[in-house]
Amino acid sequence: MRTYKLEPLAGKENSQYWRTSRIKAQPVWVKASSVGEARNKVALCALQGLVRKAGRNTLYNPFHFGDMTSCIEDQPDFDVPEGIIILSNGERLTV
């Protein structure tokens, strides 16, 4: 497994799409076998329910999309255990 770092793209930190994520706009690290798997793991862990209102756009979790977040292979100077997402504030979430 490789370690991937996902983070908001510059200028996207205040997008309304972050309302769909319990992990707010910050870098995170996760072990995965591919970019797609890394995005899916973080997006599923970050999933936060929203009530859909008529006439409003559907919001999607920003960790799924390359136009909202980058996802690159990384070698941080700390351990990223398999099955754990490390947030930039040090918090750990189970995948």
C-alpha cells in the first residue's frame, strides 16, 4: 500500500461542497492501492448527510473530485497505519 495525501486545491477551501464532509478543508493522509481507492476511503469516512432542498444543486463530497482536491502519493515524516486517516490537526479516523 502507498500513502496518499489529499488536500483542497487553492481557492476551493470555502466551497459549499465542504458542507458534505465531516472532514473540513485540510490535508489528510491515507494508505491505499490507488488514487481512486484513496479518494473513496476518505470520502466515505468523511460522508455527512445533508437534506436536499428543491431548487438547489446536489452537493458532492469534495474528496471525490480532482477539481476540488489534489491526491498525490506522499511520504510524510510520520506513520500512516493502514485503515486510518490522519488529519493535518493530528486527529485519526478509522476507515
